[in-house]
Amino acid sequence: MHAYGVREVQKLLRLPLSTIRTLVHAGFVSPARGPRNAWQFSFQDLIVLRTAQALAAAKVPPRRIARSMRELRRHLPQSMPLSGLSIAAEADRVVVREGRSRWQADSGQYLLAFEGSPSDGSLTVIERPRATPDADNYIQRGYELHEAGLLEQAEQIYQEGISACGEDPVLLFNLAVVLEDLERKSDAVAVYERALSADPKLADCHYNLALLYEALAKPRDAIRHMAQYRRMTKK
């Protein structure tokens, strides 16, 4: 079974160390100890950590989060299934889908999808905040194309959605993620900034922008967005 160190968790889940420590100390996960007493997280730990943080950011009551995390821990597979894994809010329930099977975790108000390789322990988290109703179809179609690796087609769908629905923050955010994957960093920055103009509360926009500005050698902008991300995700 692949074990993830703290740095891997920070990189894979895009979580600051302070958030990881908070979630561990809150008892959501109990990582093993490795060399020099360092934390070693399992695949299950990663899913629980990211889901707990997302539910907390969505203002789900702590007791409800705790119930959901207990159920997740009981039912999650030991490693990333070949079929992928998604955690979705359906009415007042959290439903986990693994391939064609599905089961209820408890109640929540957020949506996450996880992709990865069982062989090398890699993991990708795709967040899908709530969208305006008119944009739902475009978001779903774009997400499916992105998930299938059809990046140019996904970009086209998101662009069509923005033309039809206006500056929807979710469409813009998803488009920016696609542009990142297409290695079009400057275009992605511009679209993330548009998403923040439409909805300044999208914390992950600030995080992604911080990383992009750092890659583009713009440290002041990187620091500014990372500071905003930390303020928005602070417990």
C-alpha cells in the first residue's frame, strides 16, 4: 500500500500544513508514523482529509461532517479503484460512487471527484462548487470531457457555456483548470481572475493563482493570493 508523506499530501490535495494539522488533531484521520516519527498517510486518509476540509469550507455543521467521515472511513477502498471515485451531494445526503456502485455516507453540501493511478499512488482532486442552474449542463459535459482527457473539447464546451450563461464562476474556474492542463498558464491566470471577479469566495482560485504566479515568476502576486487563500480556509 502506498504511503504519503506530509509534503505529498500538501501537493496532491493542495492543503496547507496548518489545515492538515488541524484535521489530524480533530481526529478525522490517524496517520501512521514513519522514519523520524513523520506522519505517513494512507489513500483513505487523503480522501477523508480533503472531504472534511471541503465540507467545512461549505459551512456543513461539524457533527454532520464527523458522521460523514466515520462512514467514509468504514467503506472506502484501500487504494484508488481503477473505476475512479466521486463524492457527491444529493439533496441532504453524501453519496459515494465507485464505478457503477454507490453508497450513502451521510449528509453534506459539497461535491468532489478523485482520479488517480493505483500503481503509483497518484491522486487528483477535482472540485465542483455549486453552479447556476443554466450552467449545469455545460459544467457536466465539460467535466466528463476533461475526465476523459479530451482537453480541447472540454475547453470548447466551457467557452460555449460562458457565452450562453455569462460569467458563471464555476464555468470560469473549470475552464481555467483545463487551460492549466493545456500548459497555457497565462490564459489560465486571466480566467481564474475572472472567476474571482464573479465570486470572490472561491478559495481554490486564490490557491491556484498563487501557484501559477509563482511559476510565472511573479512572487508578489503569488504571496498575495496565497495569503488570501489561507485567510479564507483558516479555522
